[in-house]
Amino acid sequence: MTVNEKVAVDHGLKKDEYKKICDLLKRVPNITELGIFSAMWNEHCSYKSSRKHLKNLHTKGKKVIQGPGENAGVIDIGDDDAIVFKIESHNHPSFIEPYQGAATGVGGIMRDVFTMGARPIANLNSIHFGSPQHKKTKNLLRGVVKGIGGYGNCIGVPTIAGQTTFDESYNGNILVNAMTLGLVNKNKIFYSKAAGINKPVIYVGSKTGRDGIHGASMASAVFDDKIEEKKPTVQVGDPFTEKLLLEACLELMADDSIIAIQDMGAAGLTSSSVEMASKGKLGIELNLNKVPCREEKMTPYEIMLSESQERMLIVLENGKEEKAKKIFDKWDLDFAVIGKTTNSKNIELYFDEKKVASIPIDFLAENAPVYDRKWKKIKLPQSIKFKKQDFKTLKIEDCLKKLLSNANICDKQWIWDQYDHTVMGDTIQKPGGDSGVVRIHGTSKAVAASVDSSALYCFAHPLSGGKQIVCESWRNLISVGADPIAITNCLNFGNPEKEKNMGEFVECVHGITEASKYLDFPVVSGNVSFYNETKDKGIKPTPTIGGVGLIKNYQNMISMDLKNTGNIILVIGKTIGHLDQSIFARNILSEKKGPPPEVNLFNEKNNGFTTLKLINEKLVESCHDVSLGGIIVAISKMCLKGKRGIKINQLKGLVNKFEYFFGEDQARYLVEIQKENLTKVDKILKENSVHYDELGTVIDENIEFSDEIKLSIDDLEKTYKNWLRKYMIN
Amino acid sequence: MKSSVIIFPGSNCDRDMDVALKKFGFKNKMVWHNDGDLPQSDLIVLPGGFSYGDYLRCGSIAGKSKIINSVIDFAESGGLVLGVCNGFQILTETGLLPGVLQQNKNIEFICKNVFIKINDRENKYFNNIDKEILELHIAHNEGNYFCSNDELKKLEDNNQIAVSYCDNKGNCDYQANPNGAIKNIAGIFNKNKNILGMMPHPERMIDKYLSGDDGSLFFKNILNNLKR
């Protein structure tokens, strides 16, 4: 095939990018080379629109061993133990083929983690679907959940927490973000930087097929009517092979045979070989006839661009080939020496004894385009002045029931019953709590992890929204008694070539940076997914934050279920009653305008650390952060989990009850404490200038508030638990 | 007391089982399916997981593996063989236990705590457990036990139905059946009751910080029997 501008454009390259390629090479690339350029220069691999802004992220900290730029981030949790973690999107493929899209998303992120030498110990996910009424939603949800379960369950890594939301802006672009945590000895971490010349380059894992060709390019474009035709670009997952690959790699990693290792993810053999060489400032030479292929007559172009799953590329020490091969033979996996490192600083490909490509590595990596895209600042919307009569006909009871059965608040057990969340025998907080918690096997430590996003807040005001999600993640970790350490982010946005979408991106990143700096909660890994847009309609900006924290002694972990009748519930943090952008305003008052709640970072930090202090002093029986739906939804969940009720005190002063109960002010926690500890708790809170209210007392079975609320926990449980199950069955 | 856990490609509860056995005092060995002979053991465990990906019928390929012949010999000589989840599926595939495990009735993977009722005490797995009902954990896609009426009659006549799904009061009714298993069957014995296959995972319930610790009673009981 002759390469020209049209062929380049069909590969997703812009005309001026094609010109740049010809200028750099001082010739027209052949088709294989063009394919390699298109794979390396697309948005997904090159971060060309986002790179400029990602530089500003707060990525350093005392406990950060490895920040962004590797397969995953690494943090120190003491005693030579380190946690490797990352979140990644698999949005485009999951919309086209939900089962395989989601499954390979999980497979890909686990590979990123065990590539670094870590055994995966927990999976999480954040999944977002269109309106429940939309005709595709149900099947997409079913397929995605089955795909996530199908892969994670088979590998035997527990899925310990997650988040599911519904919003019409995802009707044409669902989001599937998968996160994995792995455990590694901090002195035995493996990186992707190649070193040394004439070192063997090894291919291990599954054979290469024609699946997933141009997957990364597909994920770098908007959708149109012909999206179904893109099905062949979705990869097919094989969790069994990944399980073997995991065990084989960890076995090989037990000694020092490996110089560098990189999984073949997006853009397959192309990006893995280029990245390893680029980081080591080396060249690489591959003989493509040696690549194990699943199908006949595959061309160099297809071999280089295939995104077949469950494959790894390894640069080995000389002389270790036999030993390595033995391990991979034991696990029935393909093993082939396909090339070597060179000092040419080029990627050179041979096929049928002919040189089929030769490109300086720099052109693909360092010289990849970087764009400073135009973006539009988004002003803080005006506050809504709610009037008394807006609430006149409303009953708190009815509103609470309506919100508890709302798709975005209701119980998600239908989903997590399908994920194995207890395999590995260390899960001590299951999905459905503020964070999932797994023990560090054989120690007294445990790690907590949570995934969060708030697209409505980010849509209303990206800067506040960006800050808010970092704080939410921080609170979810503190609520289980964990010391927050670091985060990973998955930045899901629309088309960056549109100023509004680019503005949303820039300001969300700004917000994330500001909050993570203030809270010393650095970003250690992540990915960007742009072009979540179908026929000109983009998604609401949905940055997802995955937070990780440490519990030094797992016996001190806190959960949200109410423990004992007679205990007192406190609201830590001040309640102003901010209803704009709340789920109450949206679903009860049909008001979608207004600013999201203000984020006061000083209060977040102070209230968070003080709550953690109460927990560490063993003064807290249960804890839950206040978020979507406000105080009343938060306490209801605590009641439902603990199968106990609460008698709520009369409110002090002239507050609007709806604002008090449903307002979504930030930096708040509900804590259950024993009566006799109230004095001690009061002292600590006052010493730290933390505001608190006494909400009420734990009782046996009802939620009660003067003569306005009297709801039995049994009834409320049905409301909360039945919505999703019924929706999926009907 | 010595135990062996057999690892097949795709087993994923092997370590959990190892941890549980050791916690209660077994000297456990992990045995790779292709490594030849079985070490001398008092108990052999086929752990949960997805042997060979379960891409064919669950457990069918592992059921034909080399080491299985030694397991069959061991079982036929009266040795204790425990199969949990995928291990149970493998045992039915070898013919050591009757019946099959079909896909769950709701065609979904199920991971949750369940209650099981102990039906028989004349065996070394449950004899001295001083509880009628245990709370254990299931995590499977194919746990829907089925067998012919003749086989079912034999199981009932010989008291081979080891444990049945029930509610917290011991009622083995439709509501307490998570996967559609015939007669709420959660686990069965062979005729001599030295082989037990069951879907619930006792190894995931061995301390109070986990989903529960009724699994501890199970392991302690086996060990006490073997010590005698």
C-alpha cells in the first residue's frame, strides 16, 4: 500500500502531523511505519492534549516511591512493603462490546501492576452509564458487570469497592475505569527502562492475533453512527492465560534475570518496545517472524499494531534465556526471543529477512506532538435562592424514600454479589462501605481503597469539582480509619479540540492539584481518556480519583454500620445547608443550576485529621462521611447497615430542615460514640477548633424525627435495596 | 497431620487453603499437578478456582490430569479427600462423586455469605461440630448441583447429602437456595464418606475479621479426627 496524506488521515493523524512525520524522516514512511507513528502519536498513547497540564500535578511526597510515568505508581507502607496501584479507563471498547471491553480493562490494569513485580491484592472499579430509561443502559450495565467479574473472579483477585452512577450524558459513551492494587517488596520493584546493549528481548504470554488492531486509535476518536463497525477493534480477554502469566512472571521475578519489563497494552508491541527503548535511550531490533502468531499470514503492520491481550515484553540479562524459558514452559505460555537492544537509537524491524521499518525512537516518543489547546474558563454559577414555598408541599419522609431508591444512591448489591470480593482471604471491608479494605497478608497492616467521582459538581464548576473529588476520596479513607497516602486519577472528558471541554479538563486538573497539594495526597499514576463524545454530545467531565490509605493495625478498622443502641451520633463539620447541585435539588426540586458546594481545604484537612485522631484514640464506634444526599441519607445508610434506628434531636435555631438534612456541605463526617466518651470527644474536637452537632441517639428500629419522620428500618431497607434488582430483572 | 493441596493451572484458592490448613495445625504441602507423585498425606484438598480457565465444562480438564489417578487411588484406599468449589466440580468430573454442577439458576456469579445445615454426623468432616447451622461463603458461577432421581435417592438413602443451603433458622427452602441446586444441596459425600465435595468456602471464614469464622470449626474438627 502506498502511503499518502489520505492514508495518514484514515489512521487518525492530522494533515500537519503527517507532514511532520515526512519532515522528520526526510521521506515518506511505509505503511508499517505509518501504523507505528499513528499508534504512538494518538491521544491515548502520546497525551498530546493533556501533557502540558499534567505536568502541574502534585506528584511528590515522602511516601512516594514511584510517581507517574511508569506502568503504575508505587507508595511506601512501611517494613519494606510497598503498594503499586493505578486506575485506567476502558471506555470506548466497553460501549462497543461491554463484556470484553470491561474484562480487558480489568486485565490490562492488573498487568500494569504485576509488571512491576507486585502481586495484585485488590481490584476496584468506577462505572458510569446513561439514564436508566435509555434503551442501551440495562444491557451495557449487565455486560460490564459480567465482564469485570468474569475477569477478576477467574484470576482470583478480590474486587473490594466501586462506584456506579447513571446520567444521561453517558447515553452514548459509558465509562469503565478499573483500578488495581498490588503488593511488592520495595526493594524488588521492576521498571520498564531498558539498559545495556545486545540484551535479548523476550516475548511471553499469548499469541498475537488480529484483534484490537487500532484499539488505541479508536479510543482517540469520537463516536458516530458507524460505531458498531468498530467491534473488531475491541480486544478479547483470556483471564486464564493472564493468571498463568501472572504466576510465571512473579516466578521469574524472584531473582534478577529481568532488566526491564513492559506489558503490551494499548498499541501492543509498538508501544511496549518503543517505551522500553526510549526510557533506556537505546535502540531496539525485532525480528517479526519470531513473534508467536495465532493467525496465518499476519503482516508486520498487523503484528506491530495488534492489541491481543495477555502479552509481555521483557529485556533479559544475557544467559538467562534458558532459565526463563523453563518457567514459561511450565506454565504453558509462549516464549520467544524476538530481538535485542542496540545502540542505534532506532527501532528496526525485520520480516522475511528484509528490513521493514526503521524509525529513530525519539521521533516516536520525545518528538510526538504536544498541543497547547485553547480552553475556556468556566465561571462559578450564581447561587439559587430557594424560597420557602419550594418546600411547602414536601415531606421529609417522602423525599428520603425517593432519594434512597434513586439510581445514584440505592444499594448496589446486585453488582457486587457478582464480583468475588473475598478470595485471597484478607478482605475485611467488603464493597458497600466507604472504602474497601484488605489486610497485608500475614501482618497487622491493612490498606484501604476507594474510587470517587462527582460529574455533576465538575460539570457545574470544574475547579470546585476537581477539588471536591480529592477531598471525597480522602474522607472515604479516613472514615474506615485509614491514613490517606496517595491517589491515582482517571481523567474522563469529551473532545479536547472543543474549548469548553478542554476548559473542563484544565480546571478539573487544577482543582485536583490544589487539593492534593494542600492535603499532601499526591497523584502517583493515572490516565486520560478524551473523546468521550458521540455525535457531538460529550459526557459531563468525570475525573475519577482512586485513593489509597494505610491502617496500621487492622483490628482498629472502622465500618459505617451502627453498633449499639444508646450511643450518640455526632455530625463533625459545619452544616450550612448547601442545596445547589445536590441530588435533592435535582431530583426533588428539579433544579439543575447553581454552584457545587464550596470546598474549604483547611476544614477538610482539620476535620479529617481530627476525626482520624478520634478513631485512633478508639473513641469512634462507627463512621461515615456525608456526601450525596446529605446528613439524612448518610445516617439512613448507617442505620440500614447496622439494622438499628436513630432518634434525631430537634434542630437548634431557625434552620430550614430540608437544607439541614439534604444539604451537601463538604468536610463532614457522622460518627457514633459511646455516651461516656462524649466529654473526651468534645475536648478533642474543641481543642482542634472543629465544629460539631449532636444529631441524635441510636435506638432499636426506627428513624425518628419529631413528628415528621417515623420510618421502620425494614421498610426503608426494601426501598434502598430493591431498585436496582427490580430494574435489572424487568 | 499432613495435608496436600493440589494446584492446577488456574487454581486460585490454593493459597487461602494452605493458610487455613496451617493455621489449624496441618503440615501442608502444595503439589503442582504435573509434579508426579502425591506426598504422603492424611488429607488431600482440591482447592477452588478456575482450573484450565473452566473453558470446557468446569473441572473437566483437571479431572483428566495425571495426578488425579493418584488422588483416586488415595480416595479408594479410604483417605480423606476434600474438594471445595472448583475442587467439588473436579470430583464430580472424575466420577468420585455423583452428579454435576450446572450454571447458577440466575445465570450470574454469586459471591455472598450463606447458611448451611449439617445433615450427617457419621463422618470425619462434621461429626463433632457443636452447631447445626454454619455460616460460610460461596463464590461461584456453577454451583447448581444436579443429579438423576436414582442418584438422588441413593444419596438420601445413604445420608450422603453432607450440607444443604438453609436460612439462619435452618429452613432449607426455596428462598435459602442461592443457585438452584436440587434439594438445596451444598455438599455431598461418597458412599464411604471419606470424600467430601462442597461449594461453600470454609477457608475464607477463619477469623472474626473476615466474613465470619465458622470455617474454623470445620478445620479443627477434621484435625481432631485425624489425631485420634
